[in-house]
Amino acid sequence: MAVYCEFYYRPEGQDVGFDPETGQFGLDGLVGLNAKNASSLIALAECDVGVSPTPWQRSTFPSEFQSKIHVAHEGVDTSWLAPDRAAKFQLPGGPRLDRGDEVVTYFARGLEPMRGFHVFMRAVPEITRERPDAHIVIVGGEEASYGNSAPDGGDWKSYCLREALPQIDLSRVHFVERLPHASLRALMQVSTVHVYLTYPFVLSWSCVEALAAGCAVVASDTAPVRDVIVDGENGVLTPFHDHRALADRVCELLGDAPRRARLSEGARETAVTAFDIGACVRRTLDVLGINTGQAGGEAVGHLPAVVGA
């Protein structure tokens, strides 16, 4: 029997308590975490092998079970999701963007603190002030997928937008609620700088897809991101909570085309080497013993060295 080991919740040292803005964590929350972990613990006790998508996510599980858990990412289609200098993206009700435009992108399933939306929105005024030709494109739903509602009980988009409105030009800050995958690909392909932020939590597929598309990525210096991005080689890391540092890193990259090109090459190489779907599927089949007849083969217990061990 095999079990998918995505994440093991803990009351400290990971996502819980990472951000003081998202409220206190009481006894009810602790009970809830234990309940979430219960099914994973039962499955791990009974299974033959576990599969976790990244080294850090594997490390969140109790040490006594980690010998059962092998790292094998789901992978992305790097032949379909690749750089394209001819790509164009039509903003709904707005301009058509291409590689000649200055475009800063941010994606999340839900616009919420877990994925750093509040930090990004506080960086937007400085980015638009320093880069008067830049368009900011923000993709995501208004609901909170993982965390709590905003302090006023509403959604984080409205909450953060009220804070930022006096300082931003909405003709250059574009919100898009959801996109078909092909349209999201086109947006990644026209992106000048892509921003990815996350708590110490599950790594988003969008981060890996942005690397595959050859984006110049500015990302949070948090544990799941460090599994895939090496600062200065295939992206730029910045402290999660520091919106001024984030704005500075984005503006620096927007003004440095040669550096963006180097990071784009590194990002693409990482995606093809470590996350191509064909190789990832073969790795998973080997872990499950489908190719070898013996689950958990040692040769496939980790991702390539580029993303850690």
C-alpha cells in the first residue's frame, strides 16, 4: 500500500504562527491539527511506501516514518509550458500584453496571507511608483483557500485593496479572478518578473510552472521555496514579511535585463532537470515498485541535487 505524504501539520515552526497578522491559534486549532494528521499517521503505520513531492514537505513528517517516504514530485509538462517570445496575453477589458511590455505577475488559488498576498499588495505602490510603465497582473480567487478571513471578516483582496488604493493607479494594477491553463501559460510567458510568496507550507505548482516558463522569479526565502530556488542562480529570494525588500528586488530585476536572462535560463534548467513530468512519473513508478517490482527503491528516494536531498 502507498500513501501520498503532502504535509504534516505542526503547532509551531511551520505555517502556524508564522504570520502574526493572521490571528491567534488556540486549543480548538490544536485539536484540529491533530485531527488532520490522524489519517496520515494511520496510513503511514500501515503502508509499504510513502510519496512526498519535495524534500522539505517530507521533512515535516515524524522522523520515525521518514524512512518510508520517498520524494517524487508530480511534475509539469515542460514541453508545453516553455518560454515563448511571441506570446501575447489579452487582459480582460484591458490592454494586450507581450514580451515588449513590463509585466509583474502574481498567482494564487486564493488571494490570502498563506501565499503572501498582503505582503505583495504592500509592495505594489512602490513598484508602480518606481516603474511607471509596469503593469501588475494578479490572478486568484477572492476566497481564502487555506487560512482565515481578513480582520474585518471579509476577503483579503478587498481588505488589502482598501489599504493600497490611495497609492496605486488601478489602470496598471489588474485583477483576474481565474484563467484557463492555456491563458495562464501565456501570462507566464509574457511576464517580466514573477512573484511567488508562501508560508512554510505546501509548495504551489505555480512556482514550478513559472520556472518552466522561464520566468525571472522573486520568491520568499522560506523552506519550501529553498527546495527549488537557489538565490541568484534560478531566482531571487527575499524575506517573506518585508514588503519593502520585495519591492526593491522586483524593481532591481525589472531594470536589469541581462540578469533576468540568466535567471530565466537557470529557472528553465531547473524545471526540465528536476520537474519534467515524464521523469517525475518514472520516478514515482519506481518508488511504487511498478517498474522494479520492489517498492521504495533507493535510487529514487530524492529529487536531483539541484533541489536538495
